[in-house]
Amino acid sequence: MQIKDLLKRNLMIMELKSSNKMDVIDEIAQKFFDEGIVGSKEEFKEGLIKRESETSTALGEGIAMPHAKVDTVKEPAVLFAKKAEGLDYEALDGEDSFVFFSIAVPNGENNLHVQTLAKLSKMILKEGFIDKLKAANSPDEVYEIIDSYSEEEKEVSKPVEENESSKYIIGVTACPNGVAHTYMAQEALENAGKKLNAKIKIETNGSDGVKNRLTSEDIKNADAVIIAADKKVEMARFDGKKLIQRPVSDGIRKSEELVKDAIDGKFSVYHASGSDSKVEEVSTEKTSLKQEIYKDLMNGVSHMLPFVIGGGILMAISFLAERFLGDKSLAFTFLNKIGSGAFSFLIPILAGYIAYSIGDRPALMPGMVAGFLASESAGFLGGLIGGFLAGLIINFLKKICEKMPKSLNSVKSMLIYPVFGLLITGALMFFIIDPVFTGINDGLNNWLTNMGATNKVLIGALLGGMMAADMGGPINKAAYTFATGAFIGTNDGAFMAAVMAGGMVPPIAIALASTFFKDKFTENERKSAVSNYLLGLSFITEGAIPFAAAKPQLIIPISIVGSAIAGGLTQLFNVSVPAPHGGIFVLPAMSSLNQALFFIGSFVIGSIVSAILLGIFKKKEI
């Protein structure tokens, strides 16, 4: 694929109308939309803005490369634009930007286009390239300039003439999106190496994976290491080497300075912490505790989500099969078994990958076991606690083992971390977390039993709200157990109706809010929320867990309000359900049409209330 295959004449703006950065983004997004490259202007614009919030894509020297990798992009494309008099695009050197290459990349696209964009990124740094583009007056001239520099790219570069004084410099470049800056920094550092007569090899961590990977021999022979990155890279392998960490922009703008300092031996010796497999964060700013916790949470949620969607939908279909074919049918048993099997992994996966985010690979196993233990009683809140405990315990063990001889590294990873990490985490879950949540469950059960039925509406609201309080935890279980006991003992499904309606509200409310308040949810959240319609209607409350785990302080209280309303309404309308599960699939078996309509009205009203509250109180996401 050639650059001209991505950069077409209809994707060129020879004179931007905009006079400021935000207007440029809007004009670029509009052009991509008008030419059919993106399906939604606003979503692509949001992607561009989000990328700019990470660090400005104006690289200095009059060039900017705004780019986004989002689902709304239909095909990879490059847009060229220029502004004769220039404008302030918040460039890294404080100067105006004149030439713009905007890159649109679809999520999940193959890597062929990335290689092409890497060529463009390197081309930008060629002498005279930007000046010629600034002077171009037509799309044809832009094409000719790009073609001429593309031919230069095909030429084999002259190798560095090594002598006794030549230094061997290695490095890694990486930017958040891995599309442009990664390769520009690589090119700049390599050019600086040639100019300063240093042998240089740069590994790129781009969106198409790691390229030009540094070998153990490279690292062993290197005189110095340059890390120009704004995202996670493998650091422990450079233990004992002279090393400097800088943002990727410095790799572009200060490449000669970095290479010269490397040659002169001005870098400090780097000492890795933790296990040899540790991946460290390279950033210009320290992240806050809140940001770290959120990052760890989202790592767990993102890995859990496929289990929620896949398992939940198959379970919902199994309930449909049960209703029409019976609980002995092959369709029901097969679908329910694999669906519930996937669901059994929800909390272990959530906890495991929270732990992994904190303590890297050694924390994965104790985190998953903690989640497994939590899934039996403590629910997803217990799983959250278990995941964080496992990660912190592994980091504690790493700290203790830091002074151990390197010859015992294998003992750490094969014995100390798995055995003691599991033992300590398991002990805390078994002797503290699980008994606490079990005690809460038993206490709530006894309390509900002793309440009687003096005020059915109040009890219904209480039961409904409890279903949303921890979504599978002790409070949820206490409500469900109480209602099930009443159902089995008296064959009266009134309290079960409150529990079922209350449990249906959280996922349906989230789905409704993501549909009608789109700007309050990210694109990925909106896509994953769609499945919550089916999960909620099927009485699968767990569909809301990924959202509750990400923002528990918002999602849980709002869900409780809607669920309590739904539960109370079922008792006000004297609704009774004929089965302890199934959601809307129990409707055909209800005693009358009015009963079915009142049940639907109860959970729909509760869901709408929670959805509106989410629309009001949830902050806008981009």
C-alpha cells in the first residue's frame, strides 16, 4: 500500500478556513464525514479531541498530525490540509502550524496501513519536505512532492561507518495511539545517530505491535538506552544499563541532544524493580491514586466484558428455550450450561485482571482465586476487594525480594510469588472477607424474615433496591434467598416479582441511558450497553456489573432508586410471578394479562427513572 492510496485528491484542503485549533478539528472531521470516510462526524471529532488531550499532535517545525483510531472510521485514510498564514495548534515548540496530515484509523483494522503511515511519519522529517508542501498550490503538486519523497524512502540508507569511537545506542519509541509519533521519533533518532556517527537501533511499539525488537545481544552490547515513550514499555530488560526516559515528543524534537548525551555517557544507570517481567509506566507526569485505581478497575472490567455479553446472551436464549421447549430440552440444557459456565468466570476474571494491572503476571493467579472465592458469597464487591488485595500483596512480596541475588530470580517467579501470594490472599479472603460478607448475608436474611408482610409495598421496594445494591453480593443474595424461600414455602410469587423487577432495572436503565444520553457514554460503553437490553429483560442483573465496577459511586445508588421503585410497584399492583427466574420469559405463564402488564410497567418505570438520573448526573465522556 502506497501513501497515495490513503491520501486522495478529495481528501485535501488547500486552504483551511479555521483560525484556531478546535475549528481545525471540526473542519477536518467534517471533511472526513463529507467524503464518506467516517460514519459519524461527532464520534470522530471526539476521538481527535481525546487524542489531543493526551498530548498535542502539533510536533513543531510547522507540522501537525491530528489522528484518531475509532470504530466510526470505515477505512484508513490520510487528509492533507494547509494554512498559508499558520495558526496556533499548541505546538510543542510554541510556533504556528502550517501543514496538517490528519490520519483516520478504524479499530480492528489490519496492520498494512500502519506501515504506510509510518513511512509518512518518517517522510515529514526529511529536509525540504514541509517547505515544499507549504508552497504547494494544488492536490496534484502535493501528490508529486509525496511521490518524490516516497522514491527516496525506497533507497537503501548508507550504513554508519563504524570506528573505535563509535557508540552503540539502542532505544524504544511509543506513543498512545502508536500511529505517527512512534515512527517519527524512530526516524529522528536514527537520523541523529547517523549525523553523530553512532550506531543506533530503535524498537517501535506501534499499533501494529513491536517492530525492530531489541534482542538480548543488542541490550548487552549497548552503551546507552533512550526511551522516548508516552505509554507502557518493557523496562526490566534494561536493568544495569545507562538509560534516559523522555516523552516521545523529545525523541522527535530533541533527538540530537539525546543521542549526543548518550554518546557522552551522561545517562544514569537504570535499576529495575520487581520481577523481570515487570512493565513500567513511562510518563511525563505522575498519575494520581484515583487514576491508578480507575486504570486497574478498567483492566478488570475490559477482560470481564466478553464473559458478561457472551454468557449472558446465551443464558437469555436458554430461558426462551426453557419456556417453549421445557427444562429437559437439549436446547435449554446446552445453552444454559455454556452460558452459565461463562458467567461463572465473571468475578474471577474481574479480580484476576485487576490484580494483574497492579502486580503484573505474578498477581494474575492469586487474583483469580480471590475472585473465585468471592463469587461464592461476597459477590462482585468482594471480587473487587480480592483483586486489589492480590495485586498489592504481590507488589509487597516483590519489595521484600528486591535484594535477593539475581541467581534466585526463578525462585521468585516459580515459588515465592505463586505460593505465598496465593496463601496470603487466600487467607485474607477465607478468614476475613468471606466471613464478613457471609455475616451480612445471614443478618439481612434474618431481618427480612422477621419483618413479616405488614407493609408489602415497603418490603417490595426494599427487596428491589437490595437486588441493585451489590449485584450478586450478599445484599442481592439475601433478597433473592428471602423471596425464593417465600415462593417455595407458600407458592406465592409476590416477593419474587419485586426481586425480579428490581434485578431487571440496572442493566435496562444503563442500556436506555446509553441510547438516549449518548454523549454521557464513550463509544465502547455504548456498544457494550446494547446487550444489556436482552440481559435485563432476561433478569440477568450482572450485565450492569462492568458499569458498576467502573463507577460504583454513581451507578449503584442510581440503580437502587430505580430498582426500589420497580419492586414497590409490583406490590402496589399485587403482581405475582410463577417462577423464580426468567424475566420477561415468565410472562406467558402469568395468571392474567393484567398481571403481565403490571409487571412490565413496574420494571419499565423503574428503569426509566434510573436512566433519567444517569442522564442527569453522569459526566460527559469523550
